[in-house]
Amino acid sequence: MSLVKKFATVASGTLMSRALGFGREMLMAAALGTGPIADAFNAAFQFPNTFRRLFAEGAFNAAFVPLFAKEIETHGTDGAKRFSEEVFGVLFTALLALTIAMELAMPLIVRYLVAPGFADTPGKFETTVRLATIMFPYLICMSLGAMMAGMLNSLRRYFAAAVAPVFLNIILIGVLAYAWYKGSDARTVGFGLAWGVLAAGLVQLAIVWVAVRHAGISIGFRRPRMTPSVKRLLILALPAAITGGITQINQLIGTAIASAQDSAVSSLAYADRIYQLPLGVVGVAVAIVLLPELSRALKSGNLIEAANLQNRSVEFTLFMTLPAAAALLVMSEPIVRLVYERGAFAANNSTPTVAAILAIFGLGLPAFVLIKAFTPGYFAREDTRTPMIFAAISVAVNVTTALTLFPSMGAPGIAVASAVAGWVNALMLLAVLIRRGHWGRDVPLLKRIPRLVLSAAVMAAALYFAEHWFAARLGPGSPLLIKATTLLALVAGGALLYFVTAFASGGADFGMIRRNIKRGRTPNATPVAKADLDE
């Protein structure tokens, strides 16, 4: 299967999840708006979600996948199974102890870490604590599920792991639909969503567990022991967890700062949901597919193929995310108005704030995606320390910028801080890869990047004038159907203009796309020719 087809396999599952996520957020915005229950739920959910990225997806996609791939290469399926069982025993025991400790300390955690600004609002504070207590065991399910997803990705079985998150949105949409049918108040809706998150974790874990068994590996429980393989995993996983979850760390910091202002937490969450669509579909797909592929190429000594994988991945991410970033920048208000402006959200007049946040997130989108394309270049070489250092620097930049801008700008200031930190992180990752000789000079890529940027700028300018031309059809008084059809027509027209400009200017070419789609790989594939790097 070619690299592009693998990206498409993962992206299709992620696209289903993100599309349903839109539906979930639309229903949540109508039911809760940006009121106190919405703030409480989003702050409470941010906490286990951050831990999930830190100790599950980040750590195991960065540290577990290369080690699991090495076990398959050197000891076959039996060795990989033994390694998985050793890790499972240690991971499950550690997660259980962590969850018990966090549940007992939840009031202190919410007061001093998650949402310190809620402490002065008693009802809001207690609600956040209870919601976080219900949802935190979700971490166990998702961490074990992330380990099994890493196994599936190493075995080149991408779809089950990509489609499992869909069920979080399916269950939460079901909760919201039932609450609407019953006419439930906001508090009941909030607690229903919290229990739905926990149920979704169990369902997602069951899906990947069944998929792993179908892949031929049955995991049994072993007494926790610090074997050499487990020690190596932990050495790699700690910095990888921080690096892989850097976006979530910055979001958690942003949530803590935003809790000092009413509606700021939920405004950030609603904008985040929209920009997560291109980030998830492109960035997550590239990160999931690139790491095991790059690990295999490096383990077999195929440096030319490794360089080609990295360059083509960056080319693909920029080709797809630059137009998305441009559209979010200039079309944020009509997008927010179409997706969210109804019910409690409209009553709170939240559109201008959420639209401003979304536009700023758009400026940071290419950086967030490039981080996911650059970090596998370190992780595949079992270097998780360097990205961790860069992640720490970006966190410092984020905190400093957010604290500086929040008093004057409010929630949009936190979005600016996140975007700046993202670009700082991406540029540091690229610079060190180049300095170490791990990023080969690719002439076609260097020629295409400025042409892709120009194509996105042309599209942005056209959308800006078109939005003003159709302002009456996109405004708050326009019927929903007219707003939707107008916005979709503008987005489709903008996309067409971008692709025509990109191909006409040489930012993309059909030969490059055709070669990537046709290029299949087998375990004994021949090295990629040098000509492929210069075409």
C-alpha cells in the first residue's frame, strides 16, 4: 500500500470522527452555549484528555511503536507478544494507581491546576470536580487502547485504531439527542455527557482489543516486572509523552488561564473543535503512518527511503493544510455562525469571540501539522529527549505570551500564544534535523513550498472579497439553508481556485501525486531511487 493510500486510510477514520465531532459540538452549543455548565464540562474533560495524550497516544506512538517494530523484526510475532504482555502488566498497574490517586485529589487538582479561576464560583467549582471525577477513569481505557492501536499501526492495520474514536462522538450525540427529547436542563446534560465519555472509553478499548486479536496477537496479563525492554520503553516514553502531548499541555495551560474569565474556556473549546478537523485528518494521519514506516526504513538501513518518506510527508501536509489555514483565517465568522449560532450559543452572543479565536488558530495550523511530520524523524531514531526539550521551550513561550496577552485580549490572546508556541516548536525541530543531517535537501520540495503559499494567499484574497460580496446571505438574519449553501459554495470555489493555482504554478504536479499513489511497498522493497528525490 502506498504512503498516500495509508494516509487516506487513517484520515478516513479520523474524518468520520471529526465530522461527528462537529455534530456533537453543534448540539452542545445549542444546549449549553458558553455558560457555566459548558465551561465546567470542557475544563473537566480537558484534564483526562490531556493525560490521555501525555501518557497514552504521545508516549506509545513515539516510544512503543519503534520498539514493537524492532521486536517483530528480530524475534517475530512471539517476541512482540511477550514484549506487549510485559508492557501491558506495567501499564495497567501504573494507570490504576494513578487513577485512584487522582480521584482522591480531584478537588485540589481542579482548584490549583485545571481551573483555578472557578474556585471563586462555588457551584461551578463543585460541578467541575464531580464531572472530572466521573471522566478520569477514561484515561485507563484510552491508554490501554493507545497501546493496542500502536500494535495495529506497527502491523500496518490502521483502520480499526482510526475509527475507534468515532464512537466517542456517536455516544455523546446520543446523549445530547436524548436530553433534547426529554427537555433536560443544562446540569443534567453535563452529567449525562460525563458518563457518556466513560462509556465511550470502554467501547473504544473493546474495538482495538478485538482488532489486535484478529491480527493474530492475544495479550495476556503478566505480573508487572521491570524487564530490560520495559525499562527501555519507560526511558523513551517519558520525554515522548511530553513531546507528543505538547498541544494538549498548551491547551491545559490555556484552560487554566482562561478560567479567570466567564465563557472563555468554552469559547476556546468550540474554536478548537473546528480547527481540529484539518489538524486531525491530515496531521494525525501523517504522524500515525509515518512513524512505523520511518522506523522500518531506518532499521533496515534504507536512508534514501527514510529521507523520501519525510520529504513527501511534509509536501503532503503543506499541500493540504495551507488552504485550510487560509480559509479559517478569512472565513472564521461565517463558519462559526453556521456551525454554532443557535440556542444558548446565540443568546450569549458568542460568535465574535469564537470566530476571532478560530482565525488565530488558523495561523498556527501549518505549524501544528508540521510538528507531527517532524517529530517522527526523532522518535524513529529513538531520540525522544530533543523533542522534549523543544516542547518545554514552547510551553514556556506559550505561558509567557498567554499571561501577557490575556488581560488585554481575553481568550483570543491565549490562541495567539498557542500559535506562536507552535511555530517556535516546529522551526526548532526542523533546524536540528537539518543540522544533524537527518533531513536531506530536496530541491522539488523547496521549489514547491513558496508556490503553495502563494496559491493559498490567492485563495484567501478571493474568499475575503467573496465573503463581503455575499455578506447578506452569510449574516445572522439569513436562513440556515441559504447560509449553508452559500458557505459551501464559497469553500468549494476557494478549493478549486487553490488547486488550479497550485498546479498551474508548479506547487503540485500530477506526476508527483501519481507516483506516490502507485508506489507500493513490501517488506523487501527495493530502496527508493535517488531520482525520486529530485523529481
